[in-house]
Amino acid sequence: MKLFIKFFFLLTPFFVTSMMLTATPDWPDKSRRKLALLIGFSGLLICTTLLFFGHFIFDAFGITVDAFRIGGGLLLLLSGITLVNGKSTSTPQSASSPTTEFSDDKISNIAVVPLAMPVMIGPGTSAAILIQGSQMESTLDYLHTLAAVSGAILVVTVILYVATWLEKKLGHQGLAILSKLTGLILSALGAQLMVEGINNLIVTPALLQLAGAGA
């Protein structure tokens, strides 16, 4: 459950909802629902790729997990601060009649980029997923992590699917408040990753060295 909650907030559900609504003014519900499903499918594909093949990045570039924790944590911290400050990534605007249904090509044009990536899965989130993937050792770990990721993306997809209803109930201001709360949690996750990386990479080796010198 903890892993599921972690992935849920890493995917910035309310921020991506706000951005989807901003990118689709006057879109009919049917087109928005298609867009939501495509964003969810794209997000699942991206996250699965990062989880299961991300370790090749560490091997190819000789990057340690703790060094990546520091860098990824910093990116996640900056992403959280951006959300708290209310800044957003610009997304394409679409002017249309409320009754116009859009083609699959038009929907896919904004589903993968920018909504699935980098709005939902940005650099900091990608780094956190890569780190999680590098910690998987057994088949049970893989299944547990995949279930948490799939569950989180499913819930986010449902939120996007009912985005028009949420917009009516909460309004843009309500979604903005939820996005800021998500930003606070992302900032805390980023700070924690940085602390773990610094502790494992710098503090612990230094303490061991001092202990060895004292002996």
C-alpha cells in the first residue's frame, strides 16, 4: 500500500488533470475520455519500461544508485516546488465546438507528449521510478512493484476519465489546491531521496573510515 501511495503522488494526478483540462477547452466528454485512456496506457508503458530496463542505464553510464538518488531527488524536489509555486508546463490549446468529436490522431498528438510525459511522468518522477526498479531483486519484488505501479496508474486514469465532472465539482481553484498539496509531498519525497543518497554515498563511508582510523 505504501508503494502504491508513493507512485500515486509521483504521477501528480491532480496536476495532470488540470493540464488536460487546460489543453482541451470545449472538448466533448467522449473525446476527453478517450484522451484519458490513452494517457493511462502511455503512462503504464513508460513506467514499465523504466522499471524493468532502467538498470541498463546505470550499467551503461556507470552511475551508482546513490548518486542517482541525489540527482533524482533534486529533480523531484524542484518539481514539487514548481507545483507549490503554481507554475505549469504550457500545453497546446484547442479551440472547437463543444459537440465536435476529435479524431484518434488529434487525441494522440497531446496524449503521449506532453500529457503522459513530461506532465505526468517528468524527470524527477522518472528518476524515482528508475531507483525503485534498481532495488528489485526477486520475482516477488517485480510483481509487487508492477502491481503498485499498475494500480496507481489505474486510479490516475479514472481521475482523468472523470475530469470534466471534477472540474464542475471542484473548479480550477480546487484542482490547483490539490496540485499544491501534491507538490508538497513530491518535495518531501525528493528531499528524502537526497538524504538517503548523501548518507549512503558520503556520510556512511566517512564514518566507517573514521572508525577504522580510530581502531
